[in-house]
Amino acid sequence: MLHIGVQTKNVVMDTNPEEGFGILKCAGFSHGDFSLNSYLENTSLYRTGLHSFFGQSVPELEAYFTPHKKGAQMAGITINQMHMPYPIYVPKAGPKLNDYLWKEVAPKSMAVCAFFGCPYIVVHGFKLAYFLGSEEREWQQTAKFIDFLAPYAKEMGITICIENLYEAVGGHIVEGPCCDAAKAVERIEHINDKYHAEILGFCFDTGHANLVGIDMESFITTMGSHLKVLHIHDNDGISDLHQIPYTFTKTRGNLCTTDWEGFIRGLKGIGFQGTLNFETAPVLSAFPQAMKRDVLAFIARIGEYMSGCI
């Protein structure tokens, strides 16, 4: 059985994190995707808003998250991955915000990750292709950011995971950073060879892949052992909805909008041994609060089914 994980957002609350982790354990999860990005939300950053949370020192952040760490340990939940706040660069913002994101938020996120003993942190590559004129120049900026974080990653034993993204252009959803598996593999290997360590890995996001029509089996097969973590969620092929797998169909014949069979074949083909992690926090806002535990148990059961297939 592969490990089954889920986002902590909308379950683990700062007021009583032990209770939230206990809910995850009772629902059938063994692993947690700690939602560090919820402490500096992208909606605020896109408005070029500055938030003071990461202005705290590393010892202050560790003290803040100590109840979370203890709560996870007491519940028997392993924090195996987390998400750095994103975007980490806002093109239309001034240097004050971007310097804060680069010099404060990013390294302190790495410190929090290390504090939890978490091996993987997911980062969003810079969405700059249309701003700079090419995907290659876009990657060069992301690579500079990874080079900045590489010493932290190597010292702390953390693997940074880039993720396949989408972009909205002229009212259309198009491919964003890291949607070419072969290029991603080449870049990952280049970074890791450069630092003689597993600095960089990959996070495959099923919802983003579905939005831009990525062949999941082919992508995962190409990624191979570089695939470290997953963001599993569903959508209608139009919007990034982060809903429960198998819940969207494209015809009255009930064919899934997402190629879950190809996804499972891909993971089975590469012998994936990581965590089946569900990025489905918005689901818990859609259902009545009284059904939270039932919904989480249902998601965990889907993970068990996928694990059995793999």
C-alpha cells in the first residue's frame, strides 16, 4: 500500500492543530501536505500586498509551528511535503515586495520545511514567458531562484520540486512553466549534477495537466524517478477547481474529464513509491462543515483504490 496524504488546509487549524491532525488520521491518511502557502496567499500577492507573517525570525516561526509539529507527531501523521507561498515573484510589483519574497519568504520557508523534517517543498516556477518573450528566458529566471535556494536545500536535505503549471492568456488557459516533461528532466538533471545532490525534483499536478491537455501517462513515464510528489485533484477541464477525483464527466456517457486510468498506468509503470497526495482543500469548503470527516474519508478511500491499482 502506498502512503495516502492530503493538504492540511481547512482541517488543521492554528488554534488546535492536534485536533486537525487527529481528524486526518481517523479519516485514513498517514501523510500530510502542510499548507505553508496559506500563510501568505497568492490572492494577496497578486494585489501586490505585503504580509508580515514571514517577517518573523526563524526561531519565532519555529515556535509558532511547534504545536503543529507536535500535533502531527501525536496523531501519527508524517509531514512529507509542503508548498512554498506563490508566486515568489510578481512582475508588476516593485522591488520591496519581490525582495521580501526572495530574501525573506523563500529561505524562511526552507527553514520551516527543515523544522518539520519534511523532505520535499513545492515551488511554482516564474510565469514570465509572455512577459519576457520566451519560455527559455522564463526558465532562466526560475533557475536563478533555484540557484539561490540550492545551498539551503543541500544543507537541509530538502528536495525542491518544480510543478507543471498553466497560464491564463487572453481569456484562454495555456501551458505554463514545466509542461514539457523532457525539458524538465534535462533541467532537473543539470541542477542536480551542478550541486552533486538531489536539489531538484518534480511535482506532478493532475488538475493543471488536465487543463492544458497533457498526456499523463506519457508525462509521468518521461519523468520517471525524478517524480517525487503529487498534487491529485480534479476539474472540468476549464477551471482549476481542486475537486475530488472522478467527479467530473465530459459526456452523458460519464467519461471522466481527467484521464485517471492513464495517470495510474503512468505511476505503475515507473514503480512510483511516493505518497498519493490529494490537493483538495477547496472541497472541504464546498461541503457542509458537518460532513468534513466523511468527505476526507471518501478522499482517503480513493487513494486506497489508486494504491491498489498501482
